Amino acid sequence: MIYMETIWPDGKRCAVCFTFDLDAEYVFMGTNPDVANMPRVLTQGDYVWRAGIVERILDLLDEHEIKSTWFIVAMNAVNHPEEVAEIARRGHDIATHGWIHEKISHLSKEEETERRVKCVQAIEDATGYRPVGNRVAGGELSPNTLDILKELDFLYDSSLRGSDLPYKLENGLIEVPSYYEMDDFHLFADYPFGNYKARMLSPETGYQIWTNAFDGYYKYDLCWTTMFHPQIIGKPGNMMLLDRTIEYIKKKPDVWFATARMIAEHWKNR
Ligand SMILES: [Zn+2]
């Protein structure tokens, strides 16, 4: 078959990358140790494990034959190795997302390197999968983060917001940008911190924001990437929303459903 030349493989005109940040109970604990003494807040995170949310999401992705990327807080791999290994077993890309979802921007280069090595090891021990991607958790990158990733043979980062397409950083690392408009936390999270108190929008609003954004990324041949959190998108009603969103996207021809790793590999070799 002859394909029209596009920036995406096999004549596809748009990339769609579902990513999930598996924070669970560490979502605020890494930056606020008081959370350890807040049972209600903690159960909003460990809900992920008790309610079988990882499997719920994996089943829906399997139904749609979509492979995704999971940015995993390393302590979740230590505490729940079976659930985390299942993500890799079903063919998804696994990437790092902090040790306990902590701030890293104040660490020395040595400390940050050490911690990153520990994250990679914990995830590899649990899953047999060596992560090559990262999304910063709990705040900003340090001045050394991108260099450390490169030195440790990472392929990509997904913390920055600088384009609607992947881009190559100066040190050769590929950036697969994440976008605030595809962050379910901004729409549906209810946590007693910052701006997350009782922020419950209608699923119709989520559907409109995400599908409208998709239309734009599709029109301009770009890379539509989600930043979903299993404790939010995995709620029963939000799963219906996720399903509808996938159905909407699948109606358009020539969409490349890919993991962040696949997208980074493609971009590196362009
Ligand atoms: Zn996170």
C-alpha cells in the first residue's frame, strides 16, 4: 500500500497517546507528610487497589486494543508488585513518576541521580520492564533532571508543555509533552488541598474538552496525549466517559494509537 507522507508512521495523520499517572495514595503525601494521618484522603488514593481500578482500566484498553503509558510512583511498585506487573504483562509502557511523588527540584545532582536509579530498580524488580520514560511528580524539574535522564539512558521525558508535538531536547532526549487540558484532575478531583476541593464538573464538560481538543490535534496532525489518574478516571462514571471518548476518536480514520515510548522512538528516528 502506498501511504501519503505524514510525520506519523504508515500515513497516519494524528497520534493518540493515553497516559495514566499511577499516584494512588502518594498523590499528595510526597509533598505533604500530614496526609499519612488523613484516613479519608488516603483512602481516596488506596481506592485504586481496593476497588481493582488498574484492572478495570486495563480491561477497557484491551477491549479497544489500545496500548498506553503508565507513569508509576515507585513505592506503588514496591507495595503492589502484582498489580503493577500486570500493566507490563498486558503490553503497556511503564515509566517513572518519582519515589513517593516527592519534590525533587531542591536535590543535588548526586541525590537526584541516586533516587532515580532507585526508582528504575524498584519498577524493574516488580515488572521486569526497564522504564525509559519519565514524568516529574510533585512540582518542577530540577536544573539537572533532563541531564540525569539522558545519563541513565532514558529515551523520553513527558513533563514539559512546550509544543503540540514531540520535540528533541538539546541533549537528545525526546520530549513527549503533556497537556493541562487533558488532565482529569483539573476536572473531577475532590481533595482538600489547593484548588482540588469539590471541583466536580459534568462528564459532558470532560467529553467536550477532550473531544474538542482531539478535533484540533487531528486537524493539525499533532499528538493528543492524556494525563489521566486511575483514582479519578477509574471511577465508574468516569470510565463511561473514557469509553465514550475512545469511541469518538476511533470514528476518525488514520489515528495512530501509541504509547509514549513508541512515539519517542518514532521521533528519535525521524
Ligand atoms: Zn502524579
